[in-house]
Amino acid sequence: MDWSRCAGHGLCGHLVPEVVQLDVFGYPVLTESELPARLLPDALRAAEMCPALALGLSRTPSVVAPGRHATR
């Protein structure tokens, strides 16, 4: 989340309500530090549709796609 860009449109909270709650002013509050794999398509859509381009996703080393093994 790029807080300097976020304008509180609230679209992300409507697209991924399982991990993004909206505060009383419409700004997002992330409810989880890691995104469940089943929500990845919805989260990607929310990031792409963010009017302020404030939302993004990054891959962390601990994330391994289902059916795959971590490599070192």
C-alpha cells in the first residue's frame, strides 16, 4: 500500500473484503500480512483497478505456489 497515493476510494475493500477492511473514512486497513493463495486473482484485480495506483502486490520468499516446492 502506497499511503501517499491512496485517496480512500474504497474499491479494494469491495473487491477483496477478506483482507481489506475500510475505516470510517473509506481508507483501507489490511487485515492480514500474507495473502491466501485463493484470493490472489481478486487481489491482482484490485491492484489493477485502484484509481490512485496505490495498491500493489509483492512476492515474498516464503510464498510458494500450491503444488510447487521452494528452491534455494
